[in-house]
Amino acid sequence: MSMRSTSRRQFLRRLGGTLAAGVGIAFFPAGFASASSKTGPTSTPGHTGGGPAYPGDPGFVATSPGELDAAKASWETPEYGYYTGHDPSTPGTAVNSPWQLVAVNASTAYALGYRGQGVTLGMMDSGYRATHEAFQTGLIASVRAEGVYGTSGFGYRGATPSNPFTAGAPFTVAGDQARTSDYGHGTGMLGVTSGIRDGKDQHGIVFGSKMYVARTGGSDTQSHGPFHDYVYWRTANKALVDAGAQVINSSWGSYVQTIDRTRFDGSGNDLGVNGNLANAYQLRGKDSASATAMATIIPNEYLKDLEYQYLLFRKSYSEGGIQYNPNYPGRSFMDAIWDAIKGSGTVNVRSAGNNDWSNPYFRPAYPFFNPLAEKQWVSVGGVQPPTAASPEYTKQFGYNEAGLAKWWTVSTPSNSVRTTNSGGDTNYSNSSGTSPATPVATAVMGVLLSRYPNMDAKQVRELMFTTAKNKMSDGVRFLGTGQTSPSGASIAWTAPDGLPDERWGWGIPDLAKGMYGPGQLLSPMTYNMDKAPLDVWSNDISQIAIKEREREDLEWLAGYKEQGIAYAGEFSPNVLNPDGTLNEQAFMLQGILADPYIQAITNGHPELYDKITYEDAVKWRKEWMDERAAYIQNNIDNHLYTASLTKQGTGTLIMTGDDTYEGGTTVEGGKLSITGSHASSIHVKGGTLGGTGFVAGSIDVDSGVLQPGLSSGEAASAASITLTDVAPGNVLNVGGDVTVSRAGRLAITISGDHDYTRVRAAGDLVLDGELTLDIRASLTPGTVLTIMSGDSIQGNFHSLPGRRILNAGHHLFRVSYQDGDVTLTVVRTLPGAGSGGV
């Protein structure tokens, strides 16, 4: 990847592009960001064909491999941005253009015709400025849903809680009805995903998708600890699901913070400057050079810290807690989100947080405690843009990293992300934080969903993970190599290739690689091709990660069985001692002491509300550990640590890569063609298997068809998907046995004396099914066609014993099963030969 220069702009002008100058710029504070929605004029940019987005747009879709580079360049206008985020036609080096589209290689997807068409996404945020010029499209719409609060409380958790809501009061979740004081954050996030491509300042990554928006009911400064109403959050997220959202972006908010732990003790008593320093639970941030920089940031470095957030959620939503709802006992607002999406397959994409810890906060780490949610969850960390001094992407130190959530984390652009600004209808600015990073990941999923209409969001999530970049621009060094944080610590990728890293997660999503199929199978995959009739996967597909996940999970399960809840280590200092006394390192959360609701339910002792009794901590820890143990055992019992593929539906899948997963492949419908190498055995149970590659295992045709070869017509059609050359051919090679059972069939195409399809196996041939011939040319009598070869032969094709004469396609053949070869000898040519027939 290289920086684009003025010559690129000149090239675009030659293509007829209109390169508009940037409009007025206004800056707003960095922080979490989200997206917003609006129904606007009917002049919707883009169309289902994937071509130019507006009159004069130089972007075009390639129709041949030779056009691909030019097509990619045609989309890389100034509003698309630059490698460093600096427009080289302007002075200085400051980021003044997008760089997020370059970072995820969006132009490759656009050049192939994919920018989110036919996909519906959702965004839960603070609302948006509906009149902004970047949102004047019918592709952005606000959801409409109303309800009644089930509990009372405050959304903001400063020293004095504010932004109240009251049980029994009505609410609306419509994203375009947010207060102007709130909608700044959501306006910025919506620009990252959905800002129209119009030749102006910037455009969204997934500008072709439909985006529905709901509002959180506050701004980004709203705390998102255990103080929200279950009914509100389930209603809002359910509205997005009901609108058809396949992915929901959730960039908002931070966990409630603490009062200064160096000054205040665990009961909230002010001991003066540094008066509590000796007893304070004081943790240095992962990359901080200061020992006290995190004094007001809720600790999140270790499992016990993350677990405390979970425990406080449990307390707040249980009987006696401030947000307890008897209609939904024990269900938190995070459970409300899960309850809204779990039956739909919708994926929730969440910001990791901006506070320099090794782990994301509880909300993005939610699947750690509710593992059933993992396959519908993504946590997003941050990446800094390249600079002249550091010409590679850099992990954003100072923000929360993958840690315990590494298996569902990616890292995306988070600093100086160019986007829409709510200060005016033509305003744009830079936004920083894991907030703007999150819609980058959401948008990548939207583009991938348009590329893979036969996949659901959960499958696209895994494809995004397994095709993410973990290398620098040279393709050799891992991300972060040679880079350090302000503390001097290395921020380099440390995980083996193919595995997620504790800092970076899976890495930076890569739409270029993502166009060519999954990079790994992370579980048994069923690919039902009931929409698009043809797909081509040319990436190499392995099983590295799922086997490591199996090892880690089995190790955890063994540890839990041996040690019980002690395996999770010590509790947070905000868990009371077994005798009920306060831990000397206990701390006080913000907004607790002055909350009238908390004062009421604690009989005037709010200082204990944020503390967890030892008995409750033991009980709730056992619950989440039991759930995790049951989840792992279920994976074991149902073979879910197996990398396998089941092909269903009427469409055709062509696999051209070096596929090393070993869990097996099953064809139940449509056609699978192998033109690369395939380590697994393949079972055909109702579909068709073809191709010209090498199957290292065995082929077992229980029912359905074995049809070796790939025709020139099939190869040409395959090339149209991703402009990848796929060569036609006749021979399918097999490393193991080939079995054609009684309900199976071998289908051979014969186009000449030396041009016919066939199977070559290193193992045995076991035959009992049908043989059919498609003869497309007149054959010479005496010609011997070896249609199968193997080490030995057991049985014969149905009703075709050795030396039987077969009449097919105006030819008579003698069938032979000798010395491991199945041959057809042309005995006679009949009138009409060459006209085709079976």
C-alpha cells in the first residue's frame, strides 16, 4: 500500500471525475462516536449495479482482471482519502481527509461492484443531525418505536447524577428525534458508515446499504454502567432488528468511572490530596508512563476488574437493585440487547473503550460471561494512521485492547477519523476514539454482506476476522513490529500467524482479502446458496484458530473442574470480605452517593451500593463459570471445534485455494467444484461434486453426483465474481478412496477422443451407483477412455458389469474394470454421433 499523490488525482481527472474542494470544517472533541439516520430526498446516491454514485463520479466497476487496478484507482478520490489521511495537495501533514477507507482497502470492493447494496444495517447512538448534507438519501432512516420505562434512574453518572428517566413515563427511540445537545456523537458515527458519496469532504464506507437509526436517549458523556432501563434498550434494539438490521453499530459511552482513588476511600470519605494513596487500588494503564493517571478510571486490567463490572450489573438488576424490574428479574440492559438480537442472527458491534486497559469493558466483553452471545458480538479497538515518522499503522495505545475478548475483537482506524459534524449541515471534522473505530467494522461487515448474499451476519463476522490484516505493508512483519507505547512497551503483534492477538485481536479488517472467501473456518459452517447462484472462494482456508480455541477452552474447563471458582483468581477489592468488612483497597463509583434512588434503597448508606457481598460474588461467579463450562462441554459434545463445511442450496461454489481444514466437507445441494487443493474428505449427499483440483482425503458419493472437471463456461462464469482467473480442466485427483454408492452417480463429459473428464485416485474405487455420459463429439472406434483410475476396484456401476456394452450418445462402449482402471472402449459410432446425448 502506498500513499496516493497528485498524479493519482490527475489520473482521476482524465477519467472525468469531479474533484470537489472540501467544505467548511469544524472540529469537535474526540471520543466515542456513533451513527444517525434520516429519510431524505429521493436522489439516493448509488444503485444496485455498483457503478458511479453521482453524476461525474469517476468510480467504475471492473469487468476484466486487466481493469481491476484502474477501477480501484477510480474510486480513490479525495473524499475516499489517503493512506496517512493528509491531502497531499494541501500544506503540512495534519490529517484533513479520510484514511479509514484506505486502511480497510474499500476500493477493491467498490471496483468489484460491492458497497453494501441490498444490505440493511442498524445504529444505536445519540441521534443525528437529520439535515446534514451527507445524510440526504433515502438509504438513511430513523426507526419508529415507543414504549414505557419499567424503572427509574439517571443516565449520566457524574458527581451528581442527571438525565433522569421515570418508571411509567413514555419514550420514543427514533434516532432523528434526539436533542441537539445530544446528537453530535451519532452524527459523527453515521458519517463513517453511511455518508453519501457526492464528491465532497468524505463518504461512508458502506454508502450503498440501508441504515436504520435508534437513539440511546443521551449523549456520549452518558455513563453506560448498570443504570439503564431494560425495556427501553430491548425496545430500541428490537426495533432495529424488526427493520431488518443484520448488524447493529453500538459505539456509545463509557463505563461509569470512580471518584479519585488516591484521595477518597472506599466509603467516599475525602482524605485530602493523596490521602488514600497508600491504600488505593491504583493500577497503571497498560501503556501509561504515569502511576496515577488512571486514578478516576474504573480498573479494567485483570479478570477480577472486568468481573466486578459484571457483578455490579447483576446486583443492580436483581431484587433490591436500583434497576430491578419484576417483569424481567435479573435482566440487565445488556441482556435486553441480547434478548432483542439472539433469535435473529443480528450481530452487535461495540467499542472497546478509550481507557488504556488490557481488556474491553463489560459491554464489549459481554460474551465472556454469556458465551452464547459470542457469535453475535464484535469488540473494536483502535489503530492510528501512518505518519512520516512511523509509516505503518500503529496500535492505538491509550485505548482498551483485545485481552480476554481477543476471539471477537478487531482493530480499526480510531484517531482523526474524518466524518460528518453536527455543528452545521455542511460541517465535517475529525473524530477519535474507539467510537469512530466501531462503525468502520460495522461498515466492513455491510460491504461483505453485499459480496456474500448467501451468508448471514454471523458467517460474515467470521469471514471478517479470518481475512483481517496482521502484517505490515511488506506482508512479512507483523503489525506493530518495532513500535512502542509511551511507556516504552512493545505494541507488536505477539500471537502466532492465524491466531488473534491480545492487543490487536484479529487485526485490521481487509476488504481486499475479504472479497475472496474465508481465510479459516472457526466452526462447522453450513453455506446455503439459496440467493446468489455462483460464488468463488480463492483464499486458502485453514483451521489454525479453531484448534487453538479448542485447546484453550479445554484447558479452562479442566482448570475449573479441578479448582472450582478459585480458578478465576481473587475478587475485586469492591467485593466485601467474607466477614462483611470493607476491603482496604475498595473504591467509590461516581454518581452513587448523590443518587436519591440509591439513597432510598440503601436506607441512607449509598456508599455500600457499589460493593458486592462475598456471598453474592461467590454465587454469581459460579453462575457465569458454570455457563462457560456448559458452553464448552456443548461444543465438545456437538463437535463444534471442528472446521468443516456443508454446502447446501442450488448454487455453485468453486473453491480454488489451498484448503487445509480437516473436519470434512459435505455437499447436500447445488454444486461444489474443487480447483485447488482440499485436505478434507468430501461426502456427497444430494448435490454435485466437480472440479479439477486435488482432494487429499476420500470422496464418498452417498447420493448425488460426482462430475469431475470444470468446463470453460464454468471457468468464465467464475472469473466474473472476483475477476480471478479459474482454468478449465478435466481431471479431479483424489488422495484417498472414491466410493459411488447405489444412490450415487458418476457423470462424465466426453468432448473428443482425448478430451474427457475423469477421476484419478490414489486409493480404492468402490462402485455401485449409476454411470452417465454426456457425449459432445463423434468418437473414433477403438479409442479407450480411462474415466476412473485407482489402486483397486470393488464392484461395478449399476447394471454395467465388466465387458457389458453401453449405448450412450449414439455410441456403443465396452465397459472394463481392470488393473484399477475403469475404461470405456468405443466399439461403434451410431448415426447422429456428435450431436450430444447421454
